[in-house]
Amino acid sequence: MNNAPRPNRDLRDEIRDYWSDRAEHFDSDPGHKITDGAERSAWQALFRRHLGAAEGRRLLDLASGTGEIAVLCRQLGFEVTGLDWSEPMLARARSKAPDVAFLQADAERTMLPDASFDVVVTRHLVWTLVDPAAAFAEWRRVLTPGGQLLLVDGDFVTRSWLARAVARFSPVPASHGMATRHQDILSRVHFAGGARADLVAALLAEAGFTDIRVDTRFGRIHRAQAGQFGWRKSLLRRSEHRYAIAARVPDGDQ
């Protein structure tokens, strides 16, 4: 049996193919699609809290998926460009938001011009990064001096005492198919041990970002999502280490 490590290039391809295979049913999985009403308002409040008024600023939504965050940011008044590596995901995003430009590219290697966006946002991308240090440097490169970055992510590896208790008294059947592929990929990315906010913030600082702020106030979003989840998933979601991290490029950055 060959136990040699697989190269990162292959892992990136596997990540792209995994999300492509999930595209058809992605929005039907609770927590991915943003429902109208209370949940949309809660997400809008989070983005306004960290980004301020849109004022038509140029915003890049990395790993757009089916376009939920791109649509949200367009509604807030940003000029949005979405980017994703999965063409099946992009096809669904384009059908939702024909007024948004969607590009196919790797979020770690965007190939976009220097200083071409005022804002970069991501949701649930950081935990999948193969080389976050290089990715953060890339995102700083495409931001203007004074530009803003907003990451929404979490540690989906470390289990709290509540999660362990729920698993003990309400076990889930053994994983197969997509769940097995998910676990295999998760075990091989940079944050295989969990994308903790302090680890992400430290890498952002090393990449030259400043004014780094961690926000774990997700109660309003969790309450709005509770109706979509059964009791088990709702408890697990509230017990996870979820966060937003806001940061800036220094004003004098060249």
C-alpha cells in the first residue's frame, strides 16, 4: 500500500470536485441557503456591523457557492463580483443573481488585478484552505489600501461537551458517500485540527492585515435558523465555535 502524502494540487482538485458534486442539492441543506425574513435580516445586520454602509463599493465574494452571500451583499448595495472554482455551483449562482458577475477561479489564486476591490468577504471557506497564509496574502493583494476583509467561519472539528453528549444520547448512523469524502478532505487541509479564530487571526496579522476583530455574536442568526433544524442540529450549531473576523489593509499599503 502506498502511504506517500498526496500533493496539494490533487487536494485542491478533490475539494473542487466535492463541491461540484454537492451543487445540485446544496441549497436544500439547512444552513446554506439564507431564508427570507428573520435569517436574512440577521445576516444583513452582521455584515453592516463590520462593513458599514455599502455605498456602491466593489466587493469580492470568495467561494460564492450558489450565490447566497453574493445576493445578500448586492441587496446591501455593494457592486458584487462572485468567484468560485466549481462551475456547477456558479451555474446556480448565475441563475439567482444575473446582475452579479461570477468568475470561475481558485479562491487561493484568484488571478485578479492588484487593488481591484474595496471589500473581500467569505463564508465557510477558511476551514477548507490548503495554504491559508498564501491565500490571505492573495486577498490582501486584491484589496485597495484601507480595504476591508470579512471572514465568516468556524471550528467544525473540535467537539464541545454538549456536542459529545448529544452524540452519545442521539448517535448518528455511520457516514457514507459525501460525508466520508467531507471527512477525508477535512483531515488533509491546513486546519485539520480546527480553524480556531485565534489561529486565523494570527495568520491574518502575519499577512499584513490590521484592525483585526473577532466577533462570536451569532445568537440572532442561530435563533433565526432554529426553525430549519431539528433539535439535534440546532443544539450542535449553537455549541460550535463560529465567528466572524473583520480586518483591514493598512491605508498606506502599496
